[in-house]
Amino acid sequence: MIYDWHAKCIEGCHLVQQAPENIYLNLLFLILENWCCRFACRTLASLPILKYVNQYNNVLLSFNSAQTTKQRNFLSDDEHHAWVNKWNMELGCSKMFLLPNSIQMALRKFPRRDTMISWLYHIARIQEITLFDFARPIFTYLFVRNLLLN
């Protein structure tokens, strides 16, 4: 119970939704840095703290655990992230949930980026994808759709 106030403060102040990207990433880093010793089994474990964009351009707040079955990703190629996000919305056939463009760009400049990405991978179960990983299910979808239409 001693650490439950963190979750109440973050939720009550709407820090995830309203904080600028650099503040949000520092908050996320603080949480991930203290995950094992303080937050893993606490109220904070169920607090939606990860931002995502789906094919409808909605920013979603996902649980930061393996409880959700949605495919959460960040693109390894920062230069193409906005393009992939746009096409994910345009085609609407991908089940991928990507980081918002602003978070991806802020993460690129984050001083402890590699540590953050490692924690996101191990703790939040976020997967790193390439352009090929993004294109593969779209190609399959379009190929099957074409077969059905012909």
C-alpha cells in the first residue's frame, strides 16, 4: 500500500494523457526503473500507462502487462514511423497498435533510449517491428481479399 499513491497521483493528475512527451517518457522511465522492487504487484500494474494508436487513429491507453492480447509495437525505423502509422489507419487491415508519432520521435531523443526499449520489451511486452513485419500481414490481407473478389 505504501506505493499505491503513485498510481493515484498519476491517474488523478492525468499525467499519461496530458503530460508533454518528454515528461511522459521520464515518468514511464521512472516506473519501469522501479518496476521489480516497487510496482509490479501494486495498483500501478493495472493502470493504463502506455499510449498507442490503432488503425482508427485513436490513442489508446493499454495495460502495461501481458494481460492484453493486442499486438503492441514500436517501429525500429524512426524515419518511416509516421508513414506506417498513416498506412495502418488508411488500410485498416492491420491489428497492430503503434506508438503515437510524437512519442516515437521523443523516444528517439531520449537519453536512455536503449534501456527504455529493453524494459518496454521485457516488462510491457512491446515488440519491435520492421517495415517488412508491418507489410507482411497487409500483403496477406490484400492477397486473400483479391482472391475472394475474383
